[in-house]
Amino acid sequence: MSYWYGKINDIHCYSRRSQSHEDVYVQVIWYYRRQDLPCSAADKQNRVFECMYPNELAFSDHMSPIHIDCIEEKVTIAEFKEKFLSALYIGPDVLYTRWTIGVTLKTQRSGDAILNSAALKASRDLQVHMRSGEQSLL
């Protein structure tokens, strides 16, 4: 997987009087791959990302506008919900998501934004079972 993946949230058309065509931009909500996320043994908050498989993506709250010409192709990303295990088979080459994360970006001096932190967002579908005395990674 060498592409960036996103979900189109909105479409905007801009026209300028000096130009005879319209520019089309899309508002994209981004997915993150495991290698894009912070995963260190010392950072217990984010150790859950170590459990991500190669074809697994984490849906985020990070949105940004991009020009429509930046889109390469349409892909399908399956949504895996652990509470419905019998509902969906995910093959070895299928892109899928099961996590929703909140991200914090940091702006560098050059103006580029980089990922500063990511944390798992609570979900009604995510249930964590622990024995008494254990600490949660979430």
C-alpha cells in the first residue's frame, strides 16, 4: 500500500472570472496506515496500533481539502465490526478499517503539517474486557 487513502466528505467548485473553467476541490477525511501512526513501547496509549495488519487502515478525524486531480482511483475500504464476526469475511488483499482515531497535527516552520499524536477514539462498538487489577492500554 503506497497510496494515501481518504473518504470524500464534500465537493466544492470554484470559478474565477479570469478563467474559463472551474476548479474542483474535495474535502477528504483521511485514513492512516500502521506505519503512519506513533507506536512505541513507552507510549501505552498508542500500543493498540501495533495490532494493525498490513491491509488495515485507521479512520481519522483529520480532514483537508485536495484538488480533484490528486485522486488516483476509487477503492473500497470494508468496515470491520468485531461484534458482527459472522457478517463479513475479509480476505488477505482487502483494505479494511476497524478503528477510529483522533489526530493532532503540528505545523513545521516550512508550513507543512506533520502528525504530532494519534489516539483511539471511544466507540460504542468497541468493548474492552479486563480482569480486575489490569491496566487498560486505551
